[in-house]
Amino acid sequence: MQQHTRHTAHQHRIVVVGAGYTGASAAGRLAARLHPEDVSITLVNAEPDFVERVRMHQLAVGRPLRPRPLSEMFAGTGVELRLGRVTAIDVDARTVTVATAPASGPVTGAGAVTGAPREADGSRTVPYDTLVYALGSAWNTHAVPGVSEHAHAIADRPGALRLRDRLAALDPGSPVTVVGGGLTGVEAATELAEARPDLDVSLIARGSLGDWLSPKGARHLRKVFAGLRITVHENTEATAVHADRVSTTGGDVPAAATLWTTGFAVHPIARAAALETAEDGQITVDATMRSTSHPDVYAIGDAARAAGPGGAPLRMSCASGIPTAWQAADAIAARLTGAKLPTTVPRYFNQCVSLGRKEGLIQYVTADDRSVNATLTGRPAALYKETVCKGAAWSVAHPTLNLPTRRRRVTAAPARRAATSV
């Protein structure tokens, strides 16, 4: 078991909330950059495992996924893991409120859940000097009637497991409808049709199928959909979800199970905490991922309204999230140690789409994420996508990519006493 780091009065307290791709990457990178005598790093997460969110469509169709316990991932790093759900953030008091189960106890390998007062309701208050906000996003119902009651989502592991159970109970020939023609919807529909050819799979797309792809990419997507016998309702909008069908602008589509994949919504805690946010609730940040309203708060991944090349907002994705995590971690370390601030602007190279286990599509894009007429398709693309997924998980556990690094000593004043510094 990892020796638990003792927090001392002079340590700068860094708290990272959320241990997805971005939060886990940021915590590990900070631990590799900063000396443990000068800082304490606490990672708060609701689940004990790191979840590969990009594989939730695989989990939903019953494919087993490798468990990745956070306790093992952070063993020996000095990062302290606290299990619990973040319920509030007080940016004035600089505290995070974490709801924990009464029976929760020490987390082996990454440290124990200790050192914070427990309230009568089982919650704990965790103080911070610097907060890294990485709570990510969840499914977006767009206020469509019946979605919350009758549809499934694969934005997280519990949702994917519920859908898995529902699909396992369906008889051959049952209709399954995927709502949403974006990356998540396309991957889910093809994975499902390949794994369960006995089901009648449909996809509802507001625009045309693959309208974000190049013409070559869109043609390949249509070819794969035809081969998997997926029915596509294009230029169609879902208006309501029922227990046995989806109502659309083009009529009713039968659905013994409905999967809703029409984009993501960010966690509402940021706005409730009085952080400056964009219209969709994303925290507005500068080039170093620092909050534009609270300099002791950094936001990364889906939670951040961060600018990419040309100033356009980065899209919610793993491809955007990990670079913003590195940017924030390096900026925090630089400010605390007096080093040079990072100036890299996150950019895109391609969009990797799995189309089942045997097919894939790699759409190459410009730095600002516009498709070009260059693609990789077929089995090579499927292998490429699998390599990218494995690489993303590996990079979370190896946030400095195994490059030589040293833990620097803190020389600068804590963020709360340097709010006006750049």
C-alpha cells in the first residue's frame, strides 16, 4: 500500500475534481512536475476505476473492458484519491463538498480518504488553493419529452450497463433506435448492428449521414451502414420518446430500446459556483486553461470553453481534453515554480471513428477541425482507432509520456495570494 502523504501547513493544496481522461491526466502530470514536500494533490472521483469513455458503446453491447483501478494507476505518485460525488464548490471559501457513502473507507494503493471533516449527511469538505475542474459532461436531453423516462445514454458506465441489460433482454427482430448522427451515434449504431445482427437497428440524424465528413468519408460511412443493414432516417428530428417508439418530424420510428446521443451537456456545478461560464455552461478560460473570473481555478476537457486554432472553441472530445489537461498542469507548475508558461495551442489532426470491430474511418482534418479529402478506411482504420484508444488510456497512466522529468520546488506564492499575476 502506498504511504499516505502527510499534509503540512506550508503545502500548496491542489484539488482535481473528476478522474476521466482529463482529470486523471492533470493529476498525474502535476505529481510528476511538483515536489511532494511543497504540494498536496487530491483527486476526487465518484468511481474507484478509470473509465474509458470512448469505449462505452463496446460495453453497451456486452464486450468486456479491462478494469483500470485508480488506486493502481496512482500508486507511488503521491496523488491522494478521495471517492465521492462532488455536490458543491465554494469559490469564495475555496472548498469542494464531496458526498461519500457512510461505509466508504481507505482506498488501497492511492491513499486513504482522510484529513477532511465529515458532515452529518456523509459529506466532506475539501479545501484547496488551486482547483482543477474536470467534471466533464453528461447526456443532453435537449428538453425533448420522454427522453429522461424512456431513452438510454452511454455518456458514462452506469448508463452503458443499463443499456447492456436492456439489449440482452430483447428478442430477435426487436427494433433499436439510435438518435443522433454524430460520432457517438454512428459508433454506437455500427457497434450494435455488428454485435447483434438479429436486431433491427435504425439511426435518426438531424442532417444527412456523415455530413461533417469529407465526400470520401461520407461514402464509406454509407457503405458500412448498408452492409450492416442499418436503416437511416436523414434530415429528421426526434420530437418525443415513448416506451415503444420515437416520434419524429417524419413520423414514428419503432423502438423497443432507444439510445439518445444528441450531444453532451456540461455539469451544472460550475455555473452554480459563480464561475464565469459560456452560454452552455462551459467555464471560460484563458490560453493556460485558467478561469477568466477566478485565477485559482482551472477548467479542462468538456468543462472548459477553450479556444483552438483561429479562436474557435474546442469540441467536446478526448482529442481536445488531454491536451487541455497537459496545458493546465504545466501552467500550474510553471506559476508555482517560476518556470516559463506553456504557449502551445491545442490543435486537431484527425477524427477517429470505429464502425464495429472490423471497420473504421479515419477522417483527416485541418488544425481547426475541418475535414479534408483524405481518409483511411476499412480494417487498417479499425486498427488505427484501436491503437488511438489504447494510447489515450496509456497516456493517462503515463502523463509525461515517459519522458525524463523532475519534480520542481515551489518558489512562487500560492494562487490565492497571486490572483493578479499572469
